[in-house]
Amino acid sequence: MNKKMWRLSLGLLFTLFTSLYANAGVQNYLMWQLPSTGISFPVYVYSAGTQVGFIPSNTLQVFIGPYVPPATSKSGKSLGTSGNYTLYYQNGSTWYSCSLVLQNGGVATSTTCTGAVINSPASQNGAQSNVYTTAMAAIAWPTAASAPSNPVQTSYSNRTISFQNNTQYPMIQIGESCNVANATNSAPSCQNTAIVATITRGTPYVVSVGVQGLNSSAFYMSSFCTAKTVAACGTPPTVTQCSSAPNPPSPPTGWVCTGGYFAGQNAYATKIEPTILAVNGGVPVGASNVDVSAVDGYSVGVKFYPASPAYCTFTVPPENSNVLGAGFYSKATPLAQITAGSTSSLQNMCLASSQLPIPVSRKSGRAWKLSIMAGNYFAGCMSPCTYATSNLGKNGITQDDVNTFCCQGNKNTPATCDVGPTKMGANTSTYNTNIQNSSRFQNNFQNVYGFAYGDAGSDYACPPETNFVVEFTSVNK
């Protein structure tokens, strides 16, 4: 995965908020921004006597919640956000605290946190963030009148990713491409194999991540059973059976191998790419960073979301942008998804994305066959880069074609990938423009990136304690 140059870390904070929204426009959010000196961590946040937040360090930015700037109705009623928060930290045996009081979207005079201000969102290259921050002076808080009631630290030891088979198929198999060179990656969460689990409908497969983390892994659906029942599926295929040549592979009767990450096959599967960073000394190294990738191709309907609703941040392209945006994500509002729709929608989109090598071959009408079929079943769609690379030296495919559709350079930046709107390249190919603007194909794609650095618009940083759910929702016949 091409991850951000910087990483934002968040914590989920459900608060007791009394807010009225000024309008139904873009939702803004308010985030704590505590000083790096003057106070001690962790910090516990309370509202109305109940703990509503835990901040283990100043580098882990934590959301307070939705925010409405100062506003007044025609009748004189305050419309901005209001709330009352008490923050605590302990130094030795002594507790210290201060209070932040919000009235009509501003800091009230009754606030005791020295220097508390609300900073406006950042903007860059014409892009405007929707995140405000509450900053404070780097000054020790006053001694607390009493210790907080039952302060609880967030536990990061039970972090999981749950994979669910919600397709029409009674059994599927998933694989994992794991960065084993990363020092924090090891079994059981890190397994570099094209078949890591077999999943029946109604019985999720859960990957336990814990405090160790799982850095730059990728999961994908590697096979599915077309029979009507689990019993009729029989014995699932092995890696060897799905790796056999020539294409398509020959799995047991009733099974279709997909994914393309088996030995001897071309990579094309939809990849779900989580980076859940390690926890050192009780403090997460950073956020849980996730995305759904169609860089190599796509093969399956999928929905990816936090197991419990969470505030997650994203950046605005290009890749090195530091503009912060945020949203509130759940099963109803997933981080990313590919919707298969009708039984032919993804296949039709793949057919509509076929590319012609430029410029001479356009005249001949010779298209690139990006669709991958396994008998009567649509197994997936190769990206133009995958197609050109796998067919180099065949059917007139040259190195120039590879260079055209594969981003060049180690960092895969806009400068080494983008081409103008009148030129054919990875960023202007119909494959990628269809992914980015898929309304004509039943809105198949949401927050899915299709080429190199494109994850800047599809890469989400969620609270480090977040558990995630991956629903495989359909494959196309």
C-alpha cells in the first residue's frame, strides 16, 4: 500500500452533546488538540460525571464530536454547539484537572483550561477541511478537587477484523498478502497465503490483531462455491489446485478460483488493505489506516466499515496534502464499498473499461480483454496495468504500453503517473474514470482507488482501537 507521509491517529469519543445544527450542509467536527508539554498523559475526559473519552498521548488526536460554529437564529436563539467537559491527568499521586465549556460554538468564560481556543479548519489548494480543533496552552492544570470517578484506559489488546460471507454463495475462501518483512507482522494475524480461511454464510472469520498490529496487509476473496448448500460444496480447493496452469484453474467441481494471487496467476482481486499499528507501552503508534484497492483489478462486492461507529479522517489529493477531513462511519455509512448490483454490473463495467493501445491500434479496433471468466462465471477484472504487464510481448503489447498504464517511479506520485486529459494513461483510462465516476454502472464504487497514489482520496485513518468488518456481498455470474 502507498500510505500517507504522515498519519493521523484518532480515538472515538461519544459525548454528551447539546447541539442544534444551523443548516443541513457539510457536517463539521471538533477535535481535541492537547499540548505536548506542561501536562501529563493519559488524559481522561468526563461530561456530566461520566467518562466520555481517553487520550493516551498528544499525537493521538481525538474527536469531541459534531460541531456547529457560532450562529444565532432570527429569534435570537443560539444555534452553535454547547457542551461541558472536565479533563483530568495524574502526576504521581496527585490529580489535576480543567474544564472546557462550550456555548454557542465558542469557548465560554467559565472555561478553566488556560488558553483554550477553537481553531478554524485548514485549507490547501482550494480544499477546505471540515475539522475544527480545540487547542490549549502548555501550562499545568490546577490541582483537582477530587480524583475522577473510576477512570478507565482504552484497551487495545482485543482489536479484530471480522470477515463475513454475505454473498449468495454458501462458502467462500479468502487469502492474505502479508508484508512479512515488517518487524511487527507475524502469525496468526500475518499469514502470506492465498487461502487463509474458508467462510460459510453466517459464521464470520475473525482475525485477532491485538497490540502487535498488522502493518500493510491485504485480504481478498480467493474462491467461492456455486452450489446451493454447504454440503453440496464438498471439499474446498487447495492453493495447489487454484494455482494450476493454464488459466482458468481447475478447482473441485462447483468451485471457482478467483483473486489471481495464486502461484502462476495474474493479480487482479479487490484488495482490502488494513494497517493497524502496534501499541508500545500502552500507547498506539498511530491510527488504524484502511483502504479498498482496485489497483490490480476487482473481483467481488465488498463493504468495509468500523464494527462500532467511529470518526475517521481522510486527506484530499494529491498524496502529500495535509488537509484533514473527517466523517462518521458505520455499517450504514461504510468507509468503502463495491456494490455488485445486478448479476452483470461489474462484468459490464469491466467490458466498458477495455482499453486500446495507443495510437495505432485504435484504428484497428483491437480491444484489451480485461474480463476474466471461469466458465460461465465472472471471476474478475484486470486493471490496464495488470493486463499490459501480464501480456507483455503478446498480441502486440509493448513496454510502452506498460509504461503508459503503470505509474512509473518508486513513489508513484502525481508527477510520475498523471497525464493530461487528452492523453491515455493510468489516471485517464476508462478503467479508472469508471471507478471514480461509476454512477452509470449503478454506483458500483465508493471510496475505492484504482491506480497508484490514488489512495489519497480513499485512505482512511480511524481510531487505533477500532475493530473492522469486511462483508463480501456478491460476485457476478
